Amino acid sequence: MLDTLLKIGLIDFVDVLVVGLLLWALIAWMRRVRADLALLGLGFLGLFYLVALQLELQLTAWIFQGFFAVLIVLLVVVFQEDLRRLFEQIAVLGLGHRPPRSEVGGAAAIYRAMQRLARSRTGALVVVPGREPLERQLRGGVKLDAEISEELLLSILDPHSPGHDGAVLVQGNRLARFGVHLPLSEDRAQLGPGGTRHAAALGLAERCDALCVVVSEERGTISTASRGRLTTLMDPDQLLEVLEDQLESQGIRDSRGEMRWHRVRRRLIEGGIAFALALAGWLAFVPGSAVDQATLEAVVVVENMPAGYALEKVEPAIVRLTISGLRRQLLLAQAEDFQVVVDALLVDLGRRTFALPREAVRHSTDVEVLDIKPGKVRLSVRRLREVSP
């Protein structure tokens, strides 16, 4: 295997790199849609399918093939919204699109306004986009396009303002729209006592990477909805940190200058798993599917020794076989899987030297025997004395 790895060329490296990146994106996507256990289950089913193919369990393999064909349709139906979001992310990466950048001052203005609204128990909902487009998730609203300020936010979200019941959309360092309607979530387990604002915040967070900040007018608490999770902040000062983290997701570094280490570590682990799977697949299907030759030693076994004779010695007792097959088959082939059988029935007629044709090799592998060296063996036998009655 080490020799195979050393032979990886530039094209092979690019091949592994592309597949690794695709697997990395798939793992991250499945984690984001909270389907990591489903992905693990599919992995086990795929492993069972490969085992069934290797063991030539035809009926089992046929059932698995039908199941996977139906599964593709089910995945498209169940994850149609998530798949659409995935394709949008690919388009964003391909076009190099970046959302307008917000400054830390804008985050501070939002933070101060939310704190004041929470103290006065005034309901509010503010949306800070991430990298993904979210326009198709929004309905209605009034265009504003004004610079973010604490005073403007308090004015828009005042209970007597027409935009109080909708969401305020932030784009870059500006307030783009207010009175915006968002899709509602049906996850009652997370919503708990939360009302329509919390359902709208969680509904948008389930469909894109935007951050939604909610102020509850009943409890005076501040909650955030992000990546499909609704979290009530026990410490209101956490809000500024959450807002800065959202700016990081837009490619902006906060005052700490770098992303949190636990996120980096998680992504590195996912990337390591993805590239390990890509390399294993390359080893199994690319060089592993090429036809090659190998040599190994096999033991000579003598059968059908006539009555009245005893075998003393076989020269040579071990012969060298040249075999051919797929590289992955040769990698799994062991010397214990092969025996060279000599039929000693003609010893009674005086024969002591026997040729070794390829048909004399007994094995249960899928490889082909090309040659046996040496091509003959000599048996040393002893005639047993007859015991007189």
C-alpha cells in the first residue's frame, strides 16, 4: 500500500482533493440539517451492501439496490428545502458573492437597542444575514436603507410604529427594510412559551444561516435563533458576542482577530474524516481495480498415497506461485489460502517425480494462477514391510 501511495501523481492528487472537498461539504451539510445520525446509518447500509457484493449474496444485493433507488427519491422529497439551500450555497461560492459587511459599531448599536427594549418589555425582531441569500424567505416590508443607529431601531420597533410587528432586516451597516414577515417554525419543542416572533425567528434560522434576535414582550428576555436552534440568553451581555460571531460568518473578524478554536477544531476533524474517506475510496477503486501480478509461497500437499507406502519427504516442500488479479484482491490474498496438491496414486507404479500444472493449485480466491516454480516435485517414499500372519 505504501508503494501505491508513493505513486500518486498530480491528477490523482486533484482527484482525491475534489472528492474530499465534496465529502467535507456533505458532512457539514448533514450536520447542519441535523441528519448526521441518518448519514451514519446510510454509511452502515452501504458497508453491508459492499459486504453482500463481496460474498456474492445476490438476493441481498438486489434488495439493497432497490432500496437505494427508492431512497434517492425519498431524500429529494424530505430534504428538498435543504437541497435547494445547498445549491444556493454552491452558487454563492461559485460567484464569489459576499454580503455587505457590517462594522462592529453596527453590532454595538443593535446590542444597545435590544437591551433597552428588553428592559421596557417591548417586543422586537431583528435579522442579521449570513452568507446565504435569504430574499426568497422574506415577505413584504418597507424599504428603508438607512444607517444603523440605536435611536432609529428604537423608533422603528416602538409599539406605536407600523413596523413594530414585523422584523427589521440589517444589510451591511444599514437597516434595509422593516415590517418584514418571516416563515414560521412548527418546532413546538424548541418554541415552548415563545410566541409568533420566536416562531418567525426560528423559522428563518431553519432555512438559512441568518441570525435572528428576538425580544419577548411577555418576559423581557433576549433570544437568538441561528442554524435551526433557538437559545434564550441568560446573560444579556452575550448578545454582543453572538452578533460579533455572526459578523465572522460573513468573513469579518471581530476584536479577537480569529474564529473560535472549537469551530476550527470541529471543521478540521470533519475535513480529516472526509479526506481519509476519499483516499480510501481512491485506493480501493482506482489502483485497486487495476490488474497486477504478485508472487507468494504455497505448501505442497500429497494426497492419495497408495496403501503400503509412507511419505518421507517432498522436495521442494514449498513452491512459488505467480498470481494475477485486481490489486485489491492481491492485497487480500494470503499464502494460507493456497495449496499445491500432488496426486500420489501412481507411486505404486514406481513414479516419484510429479509435474505441477496450474490446475494443481487449490484456492478459494478470485485470482488466477499464472505459473508455478519449480514445475516439478519429487517424493521420497518408503515401502512398508508386510507383517506375516
